[in-house]
Amino acid sequence: MIQQGILLLSITSCLFGLAFYFFNKNQLYKALFANGLGGFLLKGWCASDSFLHSWDERYHALVAKNLMKHPLRPTLYDTPLFPYDFTAWGDNHIWLSKQPLPLWAIAASMKVLGVNEWAVRLPSLVVGTLAIGLTFLIAHQLFGEKIAFIASFLHAIHGLTIEANAGRDSGDHIFTFFAFFIELGVYFALLSDKSEQKRSFSILTGVSMGCAFLCKWQPALLILPFWLASQSNIQQIFKNILPLSIAAFLVAAPWQFYIFQHFPTEAQWIFKAIFQPMTQPTQGHSGAWWYYIEQTRITFGEIIYLPMLWLLYVFYRTPKQTHIRLLTVWLFVPLILLSAMATKRQYYLNEYAPAYFILTAFFLDFLKNNKEKTVFSPIIAKILMVLLILLPIRYSIERVKPFDMKIAEVEKARKIKEWKTKLTNAKITVVFNTKQPIETMFYHNIVAAYMFLPSQQQVDSLLLRGYIVAVGNDESIPAELNQRTDIQFLENHQ
């Protein structure tokens, strides 16, 4: 196991080394390919976990599996056998907690590759790798080739992004798709100002905003201030803001109308719930107003505050420069809005991570070209440059965890999967007394799975309805249930 981790670090180090070598030789496409491949391998390593992660990948995976059967009916418990609370997102029936675009992508992947962990994660691996290229393209438009390459490298190795792309972080695949479309919207916003086809790229910005909305609700609207900040001509703003808004509406609105028509109770509740994090902490995720300011050093390196303060100074001195204005808005507007919200979660900040990668690369270039002119001594400037690279590398290794095999989680998943040989008629089987009901329903085509033990009446009712009742066998089973011969007992996986 340790050898595999060493091999991963060795191969990716060689790839990133080659990327810098090719870049220094002006072989840009080779450099970008090696950089992207290195990032993809780091994501792929994390994605090789042979179990579903607890938060929140397992829920997204199960809903996507059910979407394979009915793409327009998102369900968690596909066949609810007992009364449920439609507001309890962890065990309800119609599941609208997340928008459908990433889930459709996962469902399509599983339709082709089968129901397994790799198929769940492949769309995010692809989209997450494409995002590295987007970071290069945006930074290239803003600051040129050199800064763009460094920014794309920082993106490729970023630990929290890698974890999310692989499903390990609670943001998982929803975050990955949302962050991609936010970044795509920023790229099109830039082109809408610099290209002659201003209206076309403004419309594409709106399409990106609509797609981002279909990943994660109203935070997608932040693309609009990014677009405004990227525009150098106020007349073009008035000409193109309406086409942009119409495009976003046409992409995002049909699904909202659909769920209100077909699932009105759940839709009304979820549209109230999506604004709740603004005014009150959800699921215990609270923090002080400076929570995200503190998280920036954890997420992007302990000295990230220096580039941030420097950017504010540069913006103060040159507010009319479009590239400085856009980067400042992209970084600080989400930071301010998130800090004002009652709910605090680290991965919210990570959705705008490319702005930090580009800023770091921009500051590195400034230090390199002005070592003799800054308030720092040349030696301090060189130390800062080294730290701006080494700290993200350290964070990447901490998050990728190349030497942690997660043996306990793998073993639990293996035992659940072994039930396949026991569940000979899975399509009519209901499983009880499993501590991982979501995973159980994902790995097996059963009717439903529950954590609790059934009562005698519940068993009798299910048997009369033609179901097979299976129970995870452990010491918690009461004697009267244990003595029944009309139910199936499974070796429990706890």
C-alpha cells in the first residue's frame, strides 16, 4: 500500500516536472497535457476508493441510479414502503435537495459503465480536469501565458478540489459541476468583452449561468457580477444583459416549472429551504463572520493573505483595469457574501478557487519581476515565492492521503457487496437492520433498505404484499424475530 502511494507521488512529480520543462522550452501544448494528466492522476487515485463516501456522495449516487430508470423523477427511496418526512433529505422519496444536471451526468455514466463507484466519479474527473484547462484560458486572457500556466498547475494540485472531484469531500460532484460552470461563465464573460462576437459570448455566459443554476440553485447568479466586472464598455452592458438573462432563464427555468407541476409539495418546501443557509446555520455548520477569511489560509496556503492584500492595493490604484477589476470581484464578492451568511462550509469557498490560483500566480510573477523593488528584501521575496508553491503542494499531499488506504471503509463496502449472492430475488427484497441503507440500495437492486428492525406487524404486512424480508443478523435482533423462518438473515457488515 505504501509502495502505491510512493509510486503515485513519483509519477505525478515527474509529470509536473515535465510540464514545467516543456513550458520552459515553449512547448505549451505538451506542458498543458502533462499538467492536466498529473492532475487527472491525483483525482483518479482518490476516485479509486472502492466504497461510497458518507457525505454526500452516497446520496447523489443512489439518486442518480434511480434516475437511470426515470430521468425526470428524482428519488432517494424509489419505493417508499413506510411513512416518511418529505423534508428529511436523507430518507425521503422525491429528492429535490440538489438540482439535476450533475445527477443526470452520473446516471448517464452508470448507464454506459454499470453501477459502480468509478462510473459515479468519472463525470467529475472529466469535468474537474477540464476546469484546469479553463483556469489556464482565463488567466491567459487576463495576464498572459506564464501566469496562466502557474495558475493551472496550482489548480491541478489543489487538495480540496481533488477531494471534491473524487467524491471524498461533502461538496463532491455537485461542487465539481457547479464550479466548472461558474468558471466557464467567467471565461465566456471575458470573451464577451474582448471578442467581436460580444452578444454571442454574453449569451453563452447566460447559458453557463443557467447550467450552474441546474447544479446548485441561486449561487449561480454570481456569474452576473463577474460578467459586469469583465465589461469595459457600459453601452455593451445595456445591449447584452437582456440576451444573457434570457439565455440563463431558458436553460434553468424549465426544470423549476416541471418540479412545481409534478412535485408541488416538495418543490415549495425546497425553494424555501435553499434560502435558509443565508439566515440560519444548517446541519450545525455555523461560524464567526471571519470563518471564510480564516479558511483561505487553510485552503490556499498560510500566506495567501499577502496576495489578497496586494490585489486590493492594486485595485485601489488601478480600478479601471478590466483584468484587475474582474479578479478582485471574482475573489472578494463571494468572500463577502459567504461571510454574511449564517451557514459556513469550507467547500463554499472552494467553488471560487480558480480566482485564488490566478491571484497566487499573478503575485508570484510580481515578486519575481520586482524582487529588488518591493517592500521585502530580495531574500524574503524569494522565500515567499518558494512558500507560495510549497504550501499548496503540502496541502495537496495532506488531502490526497497517498498512504491512507481506508481499510475499514473498504471492508464495510465489501461485506455489503457480498450480499449479492444471498439476495437471490433482490427485486422483491426489503432489507432491515443495516447501518448503511443508502449504500445497500446502491449496490443491490432491492426494493428498499432501512436501519431499523421491523416489527412483527411490518414483517407480516410485507410478506402479504409479496415482498421478501431480509434482516442483518446481529445481537440486537429480538428472540421473536430471530425465531421466524419466513424471513432471511444476512451476515451483518458492522
